[in-house]
Amino acid sequence: MADKYTDFVSRGWGRDLAKRLGLPQPVRLRRYEPGAPLVPGPVLLIGTGPGADSLETALKGWDVEVLRDPGIATAAGGTHDAGGSASSSASPAAPGANAPTGGTAKLGGIVLALDSITRPEDLAGPVLAAGRALRSLAPNARVVTVSRRSSTADEPALAAARAGVEGILRSLAKELRSGATGNGILLAEGVSAEVPSALGALRFLLSGRSAFVDGQFLTVGTAKGELPADPDKPLAGKVAVVTGAARGIGAAIARTLARDGAKLVVVDVPAAGDSLAKVANEVRGTALQLDITKPDAGERILEHALSRHGAFDILVHNAGITRDKLLANMDAAKWDAVIAVNIAAQLRINDALMGSGRLPDGFRIVSVASTSGIAGNRGQTNYAASKAGVMGMVRSTAARLAATGGTANAVAPGFIETEMTAKIPFATREVARRLNSLQQGGLPLDVAEAIGFFASDAAGGISGNVLRVCGQNLVGQ
Ligand code: NAD
């Protein structure tokens, strides 16, 4: 499963050789460690207005040094010069007080507050200011835009400016190097940059928890949610059920949610009972041997969680299978098996739970989809139908859970280093693994971190989202 190529080109003569030959040079990604600084250096905050000011306050509250640049275009159409002092500036900065100069710490990140732009011409000032600071970014730094979601209700110029941010961010993410990523937060109309889920999303995107999330957007729809008292234990006191948890991504999800403070119920088929018991012991949770396609699966999950743990706050639908065949060769058994496990079971379990009247307010559903469900994949019509179906399901379920403050979201992994992907023939695997902006596969942990974020109180205002964890895979949107 190890990515030996990344090890080889990360140091010594392997690194020199790769450089000379112009080969991909993936770097070791910065991943979350409890207690570690949020970002590897000061953050340059570009933009003016209340949005930028509240982001500054939040960043400082997280012990991040903040440098300010108003990012305003000059009358001549250019922008103020970069450079100037690297000292943190408490005020909404005089022009030019921004990127570090020689000898100062490299930037750990750039945050662009673009929530008050109204026309495409407004983009030049802040975006070119970010451009000038890019060479000052530390390895594994972060660029995060905070802007408004465009909608058909917007005036055309406003919609163009807002949609323009998405094009900029996705392109910029492809230009970043050395493990740095670019992601964005889209605020719905009437939602300010200081609501808990905007700040929760900012923290997630700046941190090592989002190592393999690149070129993506999180949409904050409401002011609901709550930042955790302890950012290293965002799931303290929650009871979470994870399906397909005997191995692979599901086991990583169980470990990650347990690390973050949740009590776990791990579910898998009876045939995987031994591995499931090991995972349950490791996370000090309980095991439920259950085929999720059974008609009473929802009721059994609910009974187990409530009788053994006295609560049930989070459900992670992770169990999934593939039965790949070109459609011309597809038989009904392969088609039906994939639909039954990957989507029909999730629908039936959700119906049973939501109809039980026993779920708490604020219940969280997080489903594992796949980039195959977005971009399509040769030989995977059945799998893509099920995974695109999962995305449709969470959007619809989000609306149904909204009245009780619950959320439904999905995570769509790209190439993840698991037993499943280790079986892909070498050449095909190498291509699949490198075809993303970070030039490497993600780890099960990376998928788990995104799920942990959606499951947390901080994400209470985020629902109906599909977040790709794919290193900005070059395939698909
Ligand atoms: P995996 O095969 O290693 O693990 C899946 C687990 O689900 C297994 O333990 C299996 O026993 C369990 N399972 C299968 N059918 C079940 C059923 N009917 N009831 C209960 N449990 C059942 O797969 P993985 O790579 O860890 O994938 C986990 C999820 O991530 C799946 O939904 C998969 O489609 C998705 N995914 C994986 C990748 C990747 O690169 N590995 C990429 C995109 C999406």
C-alpha cells in the first residue's frame, strides 16, 4: 500500500533525480496532530470589511499570527504594492502592510475575504495581492477564499463576480506546489463570515485535517452550529455508528471519530466479525455484526446504539462494494448487488431511523460517495449510479433533517491507498495515483477527517454538501 515513489523523491538523490528529469515530485502532506499549530506560519488576510475583520478575530483566537492586506485596486487599475512589514497588524491594515519580506517566516496561509465583491472588476485587487504573496508560502500552506454563493436571484454582474471566485480558486489550486492546497467557503445570502460553520470550515481547511482536500468548496447555508469547547475533541460525548468499519476507510473513520472524542458502534458483515472485533477493541467501542441490506438493519442499528450507549448522534454510511464490468457485459447480479449495498440500504436505514421518532435534534448523516459518481468511470455504471445516487440522497435528506437541526452530507473520495486500490495493476495504479494536483493518493485517514468535520457541531450550518477528498483529481469537475 506504501507509496514508495513519494518516499524516493522526497529526499537525497531521488529528489535531485526527479527534479532533473521533470518527474512529479509529490511531498509528504501535513496531517493533523493534536496540539500542533493550525498552520505552518503566519496567515496573510486579504480584504476589507466586516467579513475580514471577523476572520482576523477568529484567527487570532486560534493563536495564528495575522498579517493584513486590504487588496484594493488602485485608480490606475493596478493594486497596491506588496512588501512592507511582516509584523502582525491589528487594524484593518494600511495598504502595503502584508506579505513577509526576506528573512521572516514563510506564510502558513492566505485567506481571501471576498464576501463583499459585487462585480468582476472587484476581483483584481484582492486576487492579485494573493498572487504576489504566493512565492512566500511555506510548504503545505493553505489558501482559503471566503465568498458568497452565486444564485439565479443575483444581478448578472453580481452572479458573475461570485461565480468567478470558483474559477479562480480551482485554477489557483492547480498552481500551488509543495503540498499547499486551495479551497473555498461559500456563504449563503444573509449568512455572515463569523457564523460557527464558516469559522469551523475555515479551521478545517487551514488545518492538517484537510490534507487531501484541494480545489473544493464548502457551502455554509445557515448560522446554525457551534464551535467545540476543545478543538482537539470536537466529538466529545457523541455516539457514532460507522458501517463497513472492519477494514479500510471505515476502520479509519472509526479510529478518527474515537480520537476526536466519540463513542463508537462499528458495523460490518458477520463474515468480517474477527476484524470488526479488533477495530471495536481498538476504539473501545462496540461491534454490531450486521449485513446492512437486511430489511431490519435500521431498527437493529438504532436498538444497539440506544441500548448499549444510551444515545445516537451520528451515522456514517461507509459500507460499499464494487462489481465492475463494462455495461455490455454487465449482469443483473452485479448490478443489483452494488445498488443494494451502496444506496438502497442507506435509503432504507435512513427511512427507518427518521421514521422512528427516536433520533435527537441535530442528528448527523454522513455518506461515503465517490468521484466515480461525479466524473463517471469506465466499467462502473452500476457503482457510479449508486454513488451519484448517494449524492442525490444527501441533498434531499438534508432538506428533511433541517427542521430538527440535523444535517446530511457526503464525502467523495478520489484515489485512496487501500487494499482495494493496491490490487489495481501497477501502471494503471500509478497513473490514477498521480493524476491530481497533489500527485499522490490520499490516505483513509484523509476521508475520515472530512467525515469527522461534517459530524461535528461546528458543521451544523453545512448540509447537503458533497466534499471531494481527491487531491483535486484532474478527472471530472
Ligand atoms: P473495503 O472493501 O476495504 O471496505 C468496505 C467494508 O464494507 C468491508 O469491511 C465490507 O465487509 C463492508 N461491507 C460490504 N458490504 C456490506 C454489507 N452489506 N453490510 C455491512 N458491511 C458491508 O472498501 P474501502 O476502500 O474501505 O471503501 C469504503 C467506502 O469508500 C466504500 O463506500 C467505497 O465505495 C468508498 N470509496 C473508496 C475509494 C478508494 O479509493 N478505496 C474511493 C472512493 C470511494
